[in-house]
Amino acid sequence: MGDLTSNLSGTESFELFNLNQEHILLRKLVRDFAENELDPQALEYDRKEQFNLKLFRQLGDLGLLGITVPEGYGGSGLDALAAVIAHEELSAVDPGFCLSYLAHSMLCVNNLAQNGSEAQKKHWLPKLCSGEWIGAMAISEPHVGTDVMGMQTTALFKNNIYLINGRKMWITNGVIDESGTSADCVWVYAKTLNNLGETEISTFMIEKGMKGFSVGQKIKDKTGMRSSNTAELVFQDCEVPGSHLVGKLGDSLLHMMRNLELERLTLAAMGLGIARRSLQIMNRYANEREAFGHSLNQFGQIQSYIANSYAEYMAAKSYVYQTASRLNLEKGGQRIDSDGVKLIAATMAKNVADRAIQVLGGYGYVGEYVVERLWRDAKLLEIGGGTIEAHQKNITRDLSKNPQILN
Ligand SMILES: Cc1cc2nc3c(=O)[nH]c(=O)nc-3n(C[C@H](O)[C@H](O)[C@H](O)COP(=O)(O)OP(=O)(O)OC[C@H]3O[C@@H](n4cnc5c(N)ncnc54)[C@H](O)[C@@H]3O)c2cc1C
């Protein structure tokens, strides 16, 4: 798969994208894994609609499952830019597998590393970083997605334990195998009451096998991201000891918002991976394929597909890398641009994959040529981790509150 080994742009430099030697080596490590291990199975697992758990655990040996976690807890202690690179490389080959990686390493593991107590981090992080345990994160519910504060899952403190009731929907890694086994632990947001009787949001780490926790339906027949599992999780008087409350009671809105910044940034990075691979494939095909006695890339319409895709991809890449290099994992602080990069990169990826199918004609429409899968997978980026409409709403709100951003 030589198309991944050559850098399409040829312009990547330390200065342009704020990369250091560690980032360059990381890209090589993940790209080697993606080419040699991930690519040969990608189409098969998409078609079977299965998550490759065995292969996923190998990411632990590579130090990728706790990429942003301090080394003392079994992680690699790298920054947001490193997380972007890992997602970009995995997504260029298998975005579905990469979505499972994101749910584990960004939504569950990084959240715990940033917000857990010392005892909680020592207890859970080493197992999650090694791949012995698989994690998930649950905000969304059957009746509530964008309107997060409308969540209906509750946690009630009674007889020294929390009783959690509710359903969580669309949870990536909600199940991890074909027999329907749940993730080993799930970072769950639920509503709690404060002393004044007001509702707030709190976080609980729920482990597989806890009384009252079960898997609802496994969501089948997704358009794309079929090599990751998605499931509904059910909490029925689920009994959770106080030691599984993460952070202070009622304090989780801030966790959620901070972690959403990293989630959106890495989803945007997935869009870069999809776009780069699509460009590589359409560029090569347009050079090789002939029609009317000329290679396809001699035709103006084909040139506009390739050239527009390249310029849009590079613009998105600059924005994603610039935002990543400014994102402080502990403090966040890039809210408007985490919405911005996802807004721009999601639709860019979908459009570039769409143009790649067009350039390949009939061949683009079948699985062997990869771009139809990338196109299906890209669509999720306009929905998951915040819809594009949610990003538009958030950016407009932030600009109206802080017009000086535009100075
Ligand atoms: C494959 C997949 C994996 C997922 N993984 C996870 C996961 O691991 N954990 C998790 O918690 N969630 C996960 N999700 C859920 C995902 O984050 C939600 O689907 C997403 O936030 C949208 O919520 P919704 O589907 O309920 O749509 P809704 O919020 O009901 O929105 C429906 C439509 O209405 C629009 N809309 C809603 N409110 C407004 C508004 N105020 N202004 C304008 N338009 C609006 C939306 O933009 C959208 O177009 C996943 C979803 C999918 C499909």
C-alpha cells in the first residue's frame, strides 16, 4: 500500500505544523501499524460489521491506548498534537477502527486521566492503557443528543450507594464482541441533585458486571463506521459505590466540555486522514486512467475535483494542527476552534471522498477501491461528537459573546 507511505503534500515540515521529533516518530509508528496490520482487514470487518478486538489490543503494546496519559499510569505522556497524528493515520486506513480508538483513548481514558482521583487513576488507567480493559463513554440517550442538559439518566444517593437509572444510546464500544459483552468500563454522565434541590451533572465509572447494568440493543446496519460497535446501554437501579463517582458531585459539566474539545479535535483529525487517503487514490487514478486518448487529469473538471480537494484539505489541516498545538489537555481553552475544526474537516472529508468516487467512476462505487467506505465513514463526522448544526450554533454564540476574537 505505497499510497500511504509517500506524503502527498511533500510540504510537511516541523515549522509549518509545530511538529517535534517525537511527533514524526509517532507518525511513522502508527502508519506502519496501519499499513501492515489494519489495512489488510479493513474491508472485511466493514462488510462483516465487526470490531477487531484482538487487533485493537495491539494498540496497547504500541503505547497508543493511553497516548495522553502520564507515563506513571502506563501511558505515553504525549500531547494533543500527538493524538491528532494517531487519529489521522488510523483513519486514513480504517475510520471505523479509529472511532473505537477515539472512544477508548480520548473519551474514556483521557477523561479519567484529567479528572480522576489518584486512587481511581491507579486503579483503572494501567489496565486501560495496556488494552487489558476496553473503555467507552456515554452521554447520548434515546431521546436526547444535542440537547445534553436534557439528559434523563439519574443517579440517586441511597444507603451509601448511587442508584443509576436510564438508558444511553449510540455508545461506541458499548459492546466489544459478537456475543454482546459490554466494554469493561463506561464513563457515564448522569443527573444528580444538589443540596438546593437543583439538578447538576455528575460522572460515574460503571464496570461490566455491576448489578443493574446491561447491554440493550446492539445497533446494526450503520451506514459507515461499521468496524466499530455501537450499542444501547441500560441502567436499572444500577448499584454504584461512592468510590466510582469521578470528580466532585455535580461538577461534571466542566469535564464534559473540556473533553469535548479533544473529542472534536480528534474527530476533525479523522477527517484529515479520510481526505488524504481519498486524494491519494484519486490523484493516482487520474494519472493512470485514460479516456479519449488522454489521462483523466488532463480534463478540467477532473482537475477541479483534485485541486479543490487538495486546497480544502490543506486549509483544514493547517487549522486542525494549529488548534491542536494550542490545546492544553488539562485546561482546554480552545472551545470555539474545536467546534471550528470539526465543522470544517467533517464536511471537507465527506466532499473529498465524494469527489474521489466521482473521479474513479464505476470503480469508485465498489469496496475494493476503498473510497466508497471512506465516504460512508466520513458522514458520521457530521453527526457524532456534535452535529454540524451544533457547531454552527456554538461558534455563533461564542462570537456574539466574545466579538474581540475577530480583532
Ligand atoms: C456511530 C455513532 C457513534 C456514536 N458514539 C457515541 C458515543 O460513544 N457516546 C455518546 O455519548 N454518543 C455517541 N453518539 C451519539 C452522537 O453524539 C449523537 O448522535 C449526536 O450528538 C446527535 O444527537 P442525536 O442523534 O440525538 O440527534 P439530535 O440531537 O436529535 O439532532 C437531530 C437533528 O436536529 C438538529 N438539531 C438539534 N438541536 C438543534 C439546534 N438547537 N439547532 C439546530 N439544529 C438542531 C441536529 O443538528 C440534527 O440535525 C454516536 C452516534 C453515532 C451515529
